[in-house]
Amino acid sequence: NREKMEINKQKNRTVYIVISQTGSIVSKILKKITGAKYNHSSIALDEGLIPMYSFARKYTYSAFWGAFTKETPDKGALRRFVKGTQVQVIALSVTEEQYQAIGERLTQMYEQRDKYHYNYFGLFLAYFQKRYHPKHCYYCSEFVRSVLEGAQVIPYDYYGEVVKPIDFLNLPDCSVVYEGNLKAYYDGRMQAENCPSANT
């Protein structure tokens, strides 16, 4: 117990897992197939969620070309769907070392983003609870799991063969800090940042 307490004391940083439903045609199809409320997942390093990192559509108006992307509300596909996107924002407590490892992994992957591809066949097989993971290929929740595993936030066998966005609600040391419309979340964050402090 004492050892566990010491580990918990070290978890003084936070990363954010965002599970979402964009309202796009593809997301609606996935919702019908899976029955899940949320069918996309991303990861961010701060509560402003700018940027969120994920595997998603590369081009705003094409759902059939996926890539490793930075998702922000002011450009790309997220800009198109942000008003209708519903999310749960999950705050995940991590150690300083884990936080740095996650940040380094995201930076490195984005710098080398051209070598990464969307794992379409893996996503198809995931419906049948089968894992297919070619090198440098991910779908969104598979990517988030890989980042957490690589930083030793969770063990490699934590989610078994297949992980769905909704499964991240079961992460240890996490809590849902927001549920609702993504644009409302961004607007609220912008308002809070621009509002003068009561002490000034």
C-alpha cells in the first residue's frame, strides 16, 4: 500500500483522452454498426485540447484517406464538424516521466507523419474482435492505446485484442471532466482564458 501511495504521489501531470462522435456520415455508420455513443478518440497534452492528435481523415471532404493528424477547431475536418461533435473529455493522471514520453512520441510521430497510414483493414477486423496491426498503421483508438502503452501508463495486455474509444473510460487514475458539445468546450476555454482574473 505504501508503494502504491508513493506512485500515486508522483502522478502530478495530466493528459487528456477525448472520445467523440462527429456527426459525419462515416461516424453515423460506425455508430449504427457498433451501437457505441462515441466512435473516435484523440489525445491531447493540455486541457485546451489544441491540438488533439489522432488518426483521422487527412482531407476535409474525403473520408477515405486517413492519416496521422493534429485536430484543431480552426482548420481541417474538425473545423467542418466541430459544431455537431459531441465528446467526453477524460483527464488521465500520469507521472512527469510518462507525460514527457507521451509528448516525445507525439512530436516524433508528427515529424515523421508521412510514413504513417490509417489501418482500414484493422478497423474492419476490430468489429469481429480480431487484431490486425501492420507496422506504422493505426486506427484512432489503436493509436491512443499504443501511446499509453509506450509510456507505460497501461500494460500491453490491458485491453486485449481490440480497444474501442468508449473503453478509455475505464482507464486507471482518470475522470471525465467534460461531456457535451466540442465547440461549447472550446468557446468556454477561450472565454476563461480571455476573462480577467478577479484579483486584477
